[in-house]
Amino acid sequence: MTSARTARRRLIASAVLLCAGLPLLATVPAQAQDYPAKTIRIIVAYPTGGISDNVARALGEKLSAQLGQPVVVENRAGAGGSIGMDAVAKAAPDGYTLGFSSVSPLTLNPHFGKLPYDPQKDIAPVANVMYAPMILLGTPSFTGKSFADMLSQSRTKPGSIRWSTSGLGTVGHLALEQIKSQARVDITLIPYKGGGQQLTDALGGQVEVMSTNVGPTLMQHITSGKLRPLAVGAPHRLDALPNVPTFTELGYAKANMASTFGVFAPAKTPAPVIARLNAEINKALAAPDLRERLTQAAVVPAGGTAEQFAAAIRAEYDSNGRIVRAAGIKEQ
């Protein structure tokens, strides 16, 4: 009798626990079905007017139309994207605060010192949006016409080629280190603290070449002839710049770099919400008008699953770490 009563109590207890858990289980699909129910905020980790800001706003317009809720963009620039990413990491994990950034705050910045967030635990990748190829440009003070001319001058006059980047440890800096190592040339690095002054000085001929990510503003200076493209870091030649070779074509595949930009969410954002966002972002990227807008800006539309994006981020983190250590790059 005692054993029967014990068994009955255990059965009742199990049933109570199961029933108590049903509301929690039921909320999982409901989170995706009811989402979104209010305005979504996208934090852009860079200043207004740049390629990331422009694309985030264009994507926000698409998502607003698809989801039936307003999408607002807020810029939180600084510290190479780390300030914006920190704001995302500390936001409520409910799908209503997202981030738009390059992956550098997760794959590059951690190699230069402690961050206010854990790049592997506090951020959830949602979707890969685009690749912004690194481009090498000759300025008015560069007398050559090609990448080969740049290497030739750096050999005959070591240190005479000044290569500017928007900062230490940027994609352009990493590409330069790869070229210097492979070609065994002496090129002078001129790192800036941001792209604004870098572009101003390049247009003024204060350096011979500059490396940066392609974008609408840069394309205007290329079209006007003020800057001459020498090479791009892309898997193939860009439609907007069909006559510009890739670094791989030139024999420098390790310098064939691009900045990957995507959408992120705070960690612990419900998986169904991330899945919904990923699907909607992929739908937006498939729209002909948005793809055309990205192509004209000389960036490459991406896409794919959140899992694929996370795997790519992990691989880039490891790769960047090897380059930073080999080149002895220190925190700025």
C-alpha cells in the first residue's frame, strides 16, 4: 500500500510539473508568431553617412514593410564599433534592439585588449548582410598607375610609399602586413583614427595610397578621377568596378580581404525570434531593388543562416588573431 501511495504521489507530482511547464513551452512558438508587436531599434556601430549607416537604413525600410512595424536606426559610433556592440550586448534580449556592424568588434577588437562585453557570450549573430571589399586607391601624389607600379616604387625607394588606413588593426592594415610579408617590400603605414580625416588627407595627396572599404562616397571620388583604384579584396571583380583586379588576381590572395557586415542581437534572444529575423533579412536581401542598391555601392550582398554567420565569425576571429600576432600589431 505504501509503495502504491508513493508511486501515485510521484505520478501526481510529475503531472503537476508537466502542466506547470506547458505555458513556458507554449510561449516559444508564440514569441515568433507575435513578434514583432512594436518598434524595432537597430543600433549602427558607426557614424551617419557611411556605407554601414546607408545599408542599415535601407534594410530597415525593407524590414518595416515586411514586418508591419516601424524600424528606427540609431548611431552609436566609436572604438572601432565596440561602443555600439556593447549597447547591443546590454539591451533586453527580446528582439526589439538589434545591432548593425562589421564583425570586427567580435573578430578583431578582442585581440587588442579587454572589451566591455564578451564577444563570444554576449552577442548572437542573426544574419550576414554584406561584404564591403577593401579597396586600395592611388591618390593625387601617386605617380604610378597600377599595383605593380606601387610595388616597384617601394623596392626602388624603400619607405617612399605611404599607405594610410582608418586605424591600426583594420582590414586595410592586415592586408598591408600580408603584402609586405609576401613581397618583402618596405611600405610606410599611416594609421588614422577614423575614415574622415584619412579621406581628406588622401584627396590632398598627403599619402600615396589609401586602403578603405568601398562605399557611395568613395565611388564618387573614383568616378571623378580624384582617386585611382589599384586593387579590390573581393571573390571576383566588382560590377561597379569591372576594370579593377582583385588582390587574388595579382597574386596576393592573403590580402584579398573584405569587411563583413551583419545584424546582431543580444545573447539569449529567443531562437524563434532570431530565426524569424534571419528569414526576413534574407527575404529583403533577395529583393531586386535592395540588391541593386548594394551593387551600385560596390558592396556584395550576402545572406545565409544565423549558424553559418556564427561559424564565419569564429573562423575570422582565429584568422585575425594569427595575423595580429605574426605582425606584432599592438593596441592603438
